[in-house]
Amino acid sequence: MKQTLQVRLSQHLALTPQLQQSIRLLQLSTLELNQEVEQMLATNPLLETEEEFTVSTPELAANAPAEPSGETGTDAGGEGAEATPELSGDDFGGTEREDWENGTERDDFDGIRELPSNSSSSGPSDDDGERESQESAETTLAEHLAQQLAGHHLSLEDRAVMQLLIESLTEDGYLEDTLEEIAAAFADDEEDREELLDRLRIALRLLQSLEPAGIGARDLSECLVLQLRALPKSAGQVIAILICKSHLELLARRDMRRLMAETGADEVLLREAQALITQLEPKPGRRFAQGAAAAIVPDVIVRKSGREFRVMLNPEVAPKLRINELYANALRATRGGISNSPLGGQLQEARWFIKNIQQRFDTILRVSQAIVERQRGFFTHGELAMKPLVLREIADELGLHESTISRVTTAKYMATSWGTFELKYFFGSGLSTDAGGEASSTAVRALIKQFVAAEDVKKPLSDSALAAMLEEQGIQCARRTVAKYREGMKIAPANLRKAM
């Protein structure tokens, strides 16, 4: 076999570590970005945070924008707009921006005695009220129940049993395991198991007497009954309890005749019972769930200024980073310079990280400005004026790759006068219209929601009727598409929306 040398020309994509980091940072959410920054600060001594950027020279102070803190930004589509102080200057390593493309229920309780609660003659002050409301917003369900149990005199054994029940609650406030399963898991002996099971039954009655009403229920029926028993007694309440115990399925199907036959109540009593049931909370622990309490922090803020819309980065989400000048100067003073120092690589890493953070927010801002410019109708009139928009349009306008736009619009949020939305919300396919144009799927969903809100509850609109109404508006939308949009908005079908 003869060995030869050949020269070939070929092209391939090489991702440098800096570009790989840039792509990864771009697709992170705000929470994930903060975690990444904390990790980098913990491992790189040459990177530090700045609590607040301050103007260091009279010249910069004179040029600083006369705006409240947190409202700096750039006008959508404006030229010569100043960059935010948080993301400019030497704090980003002094490097220039480079173009890049690939970047996104109470009975007597045996063994459990209640102590009278201490009352205070004077009410809490306003400050105390604010403090209590702030604390309750951060209190978990387990902590809320433990605070109520603090007013009860419980033995160590009873307190331990209560803790077992609390730990068996789901986020919605339901008892996940049966009492028999809990007793079997903590007692091997048959006699001990029976004793624990008796304690669990007593403790469960105490748990179900706590607030919120319905806590500790084992199924939806029990949860609703617990809440109904806490209401003032009335004929409607009695019928509602009967329905929740045995006839929830008939209620869901709006089967008035069967309900009247099964409960012996007339139409008036049934409507009163239905009104009571619809006011109940099927998930009593919902308001304590951390996921439901977490607020979305927008990355971009849009405000109207005259006829224009001002697009600004939210300064609360931009990490304030800079190079530790003390370490950097010490490196420069060492013999051989930065390149020969073991910390030289970390200095370059810190500069890359700061630059990629700046580039991430620059790209988010550019994409947000392009979205606002394309969807001016939405920002003026709301979702009914949304236009069809695809990622390719923004990518071509900004000279970026479509995958970059996908990364930028994922888990990034924009605060508007109509609410806070993920950037992907502004993209949607189009449906043909009689005029030859297209209507955004978002606008069609808004129309369907509007039609359903205005319908006669005694004769709700079917999917076919909704499709016909859209046709009258000049929008061609099939019944199956209407059903898909309705289900996506969690709107029940017509037979379940019909009032009794």
C-alpha cells in the first residue's frame, strides 16, 4: 500500500469556548442566569459585583439621563440611543462588540386538648399588618398549619402524629396516603399499629378543623363537604352537601332532572346549592404553593411615550459585574505580565463572561424592539390586533440565525400595559381571511374568548357556532381548530358551560 500526501480544502463550524458560553447564556432564563453568575463569582476571584453603578466623573454625570432609576433604555427603532449604564463602559472588560449569529372538617378530640388563646386588647399597628401580610405571602402550607397548632396543647406523641399527617399532604392540601398506610409504615407490631391508627383518626379530625377549610381531605368530595360544613346552615347548604357526597358526576353533567330525582329538591334549591358549590376551593392548599406564588420578573419593559413605544431592559435582572481592578493591576505588575501568571486565564474568562452577559442583553433588546415594531397594533389595541409573526421574519430583519431568535424568545418576558408575556407569545401562525390577508392565531383565540364571555349561559355556543361566527368576521377557521384553541385556553365545551 502506497502512502501519499494530499491537500484538501473543506469548511466546518468550530465553536470556540467563548461562543459556546455565549450561546449557553443566551438561552438561560433570568433565574438560571443568576445561578450561573453566582457560580462564576464563587470560582473566579477576578470577577466581582457592584451593588450600584455610580457616575465617577463630572462629564459622565452631566450626560446621565434625568430619569428615575430602572427606566433607562432605548426607544424602539430609535437611532443613537444610549446604552444602559448597567451594561456599558469598562465594567464589561473594555472589549468591543462583535457580530455573532448562533446564539436560546370540629368534634371532641380524645387525647387532644385545646388551650384558650390569648387575646390582646389592642390591635396591631399598620406596620404590623404589612409585616404579617408579607410573612403570610412567604409562608408554606406546613408552616401555616404549624402556626395554628401552636395554640393547642398537644403531647409529644400527638404532635408527632400531627406532623406525620402534615408531611403526607400534597401541595393542593389533600392527604396523599391513607391512615392505614401511614400507620403500617411507622408501626410494625399489630397492637402498636392499631394504637397509632386511633391517634391518626383523632388527629385527622383536628387537621380538618384548621384553616384553610377543606385541608386534609382524601378526595374532592370530602374537600367540598368540609368547606360546606363551615358555611352557615341553610336548605341550600344541606342539598349542596348531599350533592358533593353522592352526585358530583350529575352536577358536572348539568343533569338537572336526575339531580332533582336523587335529592328531592326543586329547581330553586338546586340553583342555590350550585351557587354554593361553585364558590368553593377544590385545591385548598393552592395559595401556599411556591410555584403559584412565584412572580415573573420581566426582562424587558415597554412603555408608551407619545406615539412611540419605549423598549427598556429591566435593570433588576441585569447582573452588575466588573473586573476586580486590585487583582488585575497586581497581575499586570508581576514579572512576565498577565500571560505568564496562573490567574491570567481567569482574567480572560472574567472578561469573556462580562462581554457575553452584555451581548445577551443587547440581543434581547434588539429582538424586543423588532417585536414591538412589528406588533404595534397589539401594544395600542390589545390581543385582537395581533398580527401573524414567525421567527424567520425577525431573524432576517436583524441578520441573526433563526435558532438565535428561538433562544432569545424562550423564558424571556416582556412587561406591557396589557400584562406580562413571554416573548414567544408575540409569534403565531396566520389564518386566511376573506380579504386575502391573514389573521393571527392569537387574535382568533381572543375572539373566541370574547364570544364565549358574551354567550347566553342557557344556550352556550358550540364549536361549530363559534366557527360560523368567525366566518362572519371574515376568518376561515375549521371547527377542529376552534376546538383546539378552546381547549388550549381551558374553556369547557358547550355542554359543561350550560347553566342549570
